[in-house]
Amino acid sequence: MPRLKLTVAYDGTVFAGWQSQVHRNTVQDKLERAFNEICGAHVRVHGAGRTDAGVHALAQCAHVDLPIRRLSAGNWTTALNATLPPTLRVLRCRFVSPQFHARFSATGKTYRYRIWSAPILPPLELHRVWHIPQPIDVELLIAAGRMFVGKHNFAAYAANRGKKEENTVRTISLLKVRWRRSDVAIEISGDGFLYKMVRLMVGAMIRVSLGKMRLEEIESGLRTGRPNGSRNVAPSYGLYLVKVWY
Amino acid sequence: MPRLKLTVAYDGTVFAGWQSQVHRNTVQDKLERAFNEICGAHVRVHGAGRTDAGVHALAQCAHVDLPIRRLSAGNWTTALNATLPPTLRVLRCRFVSPQFHARFSATGKTYRYRIWSAPILPPLELHRVWHIPQPIDVELLIAAGRMFVGKHNFAAYAANRGKKEENTVRTISLLKVRWRRSDVAIEISGDGFLYKMVRLMVGAMIRVSLGKMRLEEIESGLRTGRPNGSRNVAPSYGLYLVKVWY
């Protein structure tokens, strides 16, 4: 069976996340139904990772094993897009070796988190940014972000810390804050991310930048693996999966 | 009665245009209902101009005569936004002299028209750009745009040419094409715009850039006031009202 790698983009607002669910409008379900329609057989879509409801993707990756051989990679892009809604697009398809696996072959990911820092949120930014009406201290935001860079135990920045056996050590290779007036973007690259890790990191960074948390609390969370006090999960709709690295 | 000037922004996708209509979700109706709720009396909102369904506004202007005096301009912004949906925001309010009129005092307007020039439209650009899958010649687009700059009879670029008595002479002071890969923006400033004028201008520019129309046809349309052959109205959802000049 030929293996096809897909790069897809979607507007997170209209989907109930990536992962297949009964009677829910998920990205995986939409893709599997499109393959089903074209192939006349069930095809399982393996994603590089799940994204929660509301999270956008500029370039999510997946792979499938095709039951038919008659289409070129370019034709797969066209055929899938003709079947899919415009809120979900296949950007490109490529045939890959059977050793390639969308999830296990990935060497890293890049996420972007967008914040709108102003009293009034422009209507066209709705569902695309986290609106923070209070003034934030960008210097503190940058300083907070810097603490995450490197190899750390991110147990304090994972939502499902119940699974004790899981390895919670991850390496953040890059964390960059860019801003232009009210428009703030945090770009984070790493070798892997725990469940809700980016949103918990951004939640802590914002708490620091609002003066509600001290920088040392981030440091101790990374050292001990336990959060100090309450945690703040940044909302899903500000998060964008930018790239999966292989 | 104190006169208040409003600057408002809206996502054109969710409204049936600016102008009040029976049983329709229009921007003017939403604003009048918000004033009604706050004042307990009907207040007429006078816009700087109408925008069609789908057209976005980054800074539309309007004025109202207030039946009550108890709120400051800043409080009006807050009170209106508390009542309005997040797809429509009041950016600022300012008390103005009774001589100020949102429509008649305006000295010009700036519009932006956005085009996405690539085979695949990214989902987050849906309803925000005109998607042109075929390659466009940007040099021709710029050359076509240049022809509109200056004082011309724009009768060939107006949708309602039935009204013969109307003065169709307008001055375009600036037309600038900016692009970054697939993302093309045309910014147009002028002393006034006829009905659907920007969308007819952009429609002609795109026809030229696709090689479907000659530059000379734009020139003759401006000279004679009559379009040569069929006209192309660019879709409403690519259009943004950027600024009203006073």
C-alpha cells in the first residue's frame, strides 16, 4: 500500500478538534470521510498530534496508507480539496516510504500563540487571539518566556499529570515574542509538547506580565515539576500549529 | 442635543450590510437598538456611507444626536460595546459640533481590497479575500491601478448608472498595490466613491492582470463614461473600509 503524507490547514473555530469522535465534526473524521468517498474504502488518517477544539493549524501533518494507486500526489490534493469544506484545506500531498510515520517520525513542532493587548478587540480578530484588555508588561513577558528555553521537566505544564509513568522532559529550542502595537505573537519550537503545554506556558507568561505571578514561580515549577498555586490555561483559539518538523 | 461622532469596526460576514432594513441584521440597526436600550428613546444613526453585505470596516464613522447628557464620550464607548455583539465594536466616541455630519463633512475615504493569488486558499482567509487561483501579473495589476489615479468621470465604474443627473466625477488621490507572496492588497483613497466603484475598479484591474482585458479599455472607459463590454464586480468580502477622512 502506498503511504501518503498530507499537510493540512484548518480554521479551529469550526471543528471539534482533530481527533475522531462519534457524531462530532472533527478534522480527522472529515479527512477520513473524504478518503472514503474517493477510495470507496475506509482509510485511517494518522495525525502528527491532536489539536483541541478551537486550535488552528497552518500546517498540520498526517499520513495514510492508500488502498488504491491510480492518483498522483498532486491529484490527491485536488481530489481531497474538492470533497472537503473550505475551512479545511490540503496544502500538499507527497508519497513517502513505509518507514515514515506522521507522529513517530516528527522531530519537533512549532506553535504560535496570538494575544491582543488592548481594551477593545477588533471584530476580525475574534476567535483568533486571546484578548487581554489590561496592559501587559512585554519585558516581563519576554523574561518569562526565556525561562522555558532549554531542556526541562515540564510536568507542571501538562494538563494530564495523572499518567505518572510518562516522561515529561522536553526541550524548547526557541521561544520568541514579537509585537506590533496591540498584536502580540509568541512563537515556540520544541522537540515535543505535553497535553496543553503551550497553553499552560502562555498562561503563566501572561500571569507574570500582568504582575500576578513572580518569575521565580516559573523557575520553581520547572525545577520541582509541581505548579505553585493555581494554573492558567490560555484559551484554545489563540493557538496555531505552525509546522511539524521531520 | 449633543452630537456624538462614532468610529466603529465590524466583520462584514455576519451583517446584511450597513443600511437599516426590516427584519435584517444590519450594522445601523444594531447600533440604533444599542442606543435605544441605553437612552430609552429612538436615536437615528447617520453613517458616513453605506457598506454592502460582506464588506468589512476597520474604521467606519457615524454621528448621532443624543437625547440624554449624562454619559462622557468614553462611557458611551463602554456602554455601547457592552450591548453590541463582539462582531461590531465601537472603537471611540467623541463629542462634535452640531455642524459636523458623518456623511457631508467627510472629505474622503480609504478602502483596502484584499486578493489571495494562489491555487489553494488558506482556511483562515475565507470570507476575507478574493481568491484568484490563476496566476496574476502584478506588473499589469499595478499599471491598471495607475490609470485610475487623478480626476476622472467614473460613470463606467458605478453600479447604478440609471440616475443620469448624478455627478460621476471623482478624484482618486492614491492607489497602491502591495503584495507579499500570495497576499495582495490594493489600497485606494479618494474624495468620494460611487456605488460599487471600488469593486468595479478592482474587477477591471484583475481582468487586466489575468490578460482578459487590455489597459486601453480602462482608459477608454474613463474617457467615454461607458464600459467596454462586460464588467466584473469584485466580491464584497475582499473589501475593507479603512478610514473616513474629515
